[in-house]
Amino acid sequence: MAGNEKAILTQLDQEIHRFHQGLLSSRDRPWQNFFSENDFKTLLNFLMMLGSPNLGMSQHPAELILEAPATQISQDTIKIYSFDEYFNRYKEKLHLAIRRQWIGQTSKSEQGRAISLAKKPDNLPWVFDDVVGTPRGGWRNDIDEADRKTVYFLMIEKKK
């Protein structure tokens, strides 16, 4: 990503704003709209194998990826991949998913994530004072409506 980070972040910021304004038909965005294949592979390798955005490099990086279904796990359903094998197999099924949570929603864990994200200055372009959407569980009574915020983040998901 050498040198591309600022352009990529600007493009992602714009996509989040478009989603917040209701201008996108889907929260799922092709990673190819933002990253070259090499840049996306580098990012995914870091997230899956080497570290995390909050903690940095892991003292115990992963060597392999184990994949198994949520149910009916057996020797026949478990698959093990190197990162390159996994990436080559699934790169066309991966996408970025725009997710939102709210400061003021009833879910303690989701509100906690929203508050944590909103505290970091680098995340402010994805924190909005107006509320878009409604949390499944509704709103907390102990937070004034004026103090609610919409907070966005991205997930990398694999289509079935």
C-alpha cells in the first residue's frame, strides 16, 4: 500500500458518507473498488495471520487457517489452508461490509463498541451526530436522544 493509504482512506470515507446519506443500495462493497489485489492481500494477511489494528503485531502469528462449518464438524468437513491458498480460493467471494452501531442503543456490547470507536480521533470521519437507522433492540432510556450517534466500521466478509 506504499503511498496509497491516504487515497484509499479518502475513498472509504466517501463511501461511508454515501451510505450514511442513503445513496448506496447495499452495505456490501467489492474490495476491488478500493484496493489493488496486492494491497488487499497484504491487509487481509495482516488481519488474519499477523496482528490486529488495536494491538499491532501478534507475538504468536498464525501459520495456517482452519475452516470448519458451524455445525456437523468432522474430519471430513475441516479444511486447513496456508494464507496464499485461502486467499486464492476465496478472494472473489470476499467483500467489505459497512456496519453501523449507535451510541445510545440498548445492546451493551454494541454500544460499547460504538463508544470506543467514537473516542479515537482517527475514526471521527465515520462518527455522525445524526442517527440513521434503528438498532434491533431499540434505544436506551438513560441517554438523551440528542446524545445519540451513528458510528460506522467495516467488516471483511465471505459470501457463501
